[in-house]
Amino acid sequence: MKELAGSGIPVTVTCRVLKLSRQPYYRWLAAPITPSEVVEAYRANALFDAHKDDPEFGHRLLADEARDAGEAMADRTAWRIAASNGWWSSFGKKMGRGKGKKPGLPVHDDLVGRDFTADEPNQLWLTDITEHWTGEGKLYLCAVKDVFSNKIVGYSIDSRMKSTLAVRALENAAQMRGDVAGCVVHSDRGSQFRSRKFLRALSRHRMVGSMGRVGAAGDNAAMESFFALLQKNVLNRRPWATPR
């Protein structure tokens, strides 16, 4: 509009054609938006999108998701923007170890019932996430196991326990196995497996989700036993200076 006015077209005419009011334009002309405010707006949009997809995520995970979407920012900046807009994790603040922690609601029924058997490949998959310390911080591993062959068919590794960690593991497994329509994917109630991104990945491959109960380790015991062996026989045998 400013360029049109400079070309001799009256602001009144431009506003009439565009069906806009003149007052907001003149207010902007008196105090135009700065480049830093534009950057802040893009960052806020990215954080809001991440918060909408995964309401349980705190500011650090929201910052991770925003950075993945191309909006670079520090964790502290993400906290400031989220706090100023009231975008808090649905879990709320922690009240001490074991106190006030709300278990996530299931998004699937438990279709397994601790019956970890399958008659053919791609009938039942188990998935879970484990962590291990390195000299540069924690490393997270999400793995997918086919119950029929008892083999790992997909995995993903990251320095943050984000929803994309679980999505990449599932996508890796689906790519390795081909047609996986109808396969039941059983997990715990971790927020990564209840995120909209993971649910969309299940739907995209026409797979069926299943979730165990809160605080019932036996509901995904077959997967947890694999992680226990991995930690004992491989990861804990020596210190790891870096994640690589």
C-alpha cells in the first residue's frame, strides 16, 4: 500500500479496493513492525503449532520442534514466548518426585493384553524408548520389534526424546518391511506415542495402535527386556565419550 501511495494512488482508493480500513494502516505507518518483531512472530507461530500438536511438551521440546520446522531459537527464548502466551505443558509443574504427575490418557485400547505372540510377520510390533548417558549428555533410542521374528525391524536415535524420535523409528520399520497394513503397534503411554505426529504415521501406513496401562511394566515387558539386555551386554560395558 505504501508503494502504491508513492506511485500516486491515494490510500483511500487502495483501502476501498482492498476492503480495508485506513486507521490500521496509518497506525502501522506511525509505528511500523520491526524486523525483530517479525522474527518473533514466526517463532511464536512455530511454537504454537508444536504446542497444538503435542500439548504435553514443555518449552525445551517445543523449541526442538520449532527448530525442526526451520525457526532457530534458544530454549530460553522458547520459554519466554510460550510463557507470555500461556502455552504450558498439560502435565503442569512437577510437585516433587512421584507427586502430582498425571499419567497420559491412552489414545488406543490395549489390544495385546500381555500376549506377546504372533502367527506371522508384521502382525504385532512392540515399540519403546530407552536412554543412555554419554560424555556429551543423554542419548535416546526408540526401537521397533516384530514379535514373530523377535527381531528389531526399525529404530531411531536422537539427543532429545521428541515425538519425531518415535515417528522416525516407525517410518524406518515400515520402509524395511513394506506392506504393514493391519499391523498392531503396541507401546506404553509415553507422550511420543500419543502425539499427533505418531498417530498420523500409524494412519498413513494403515496400522493399528495399542497401549498398555499406567504403571504396568508387564504390559510391554517383551520390549523392556530387550532394552535391559542391550544396556547390560553392550552399552554398560564401557563408557561412551560421544553419542557416535
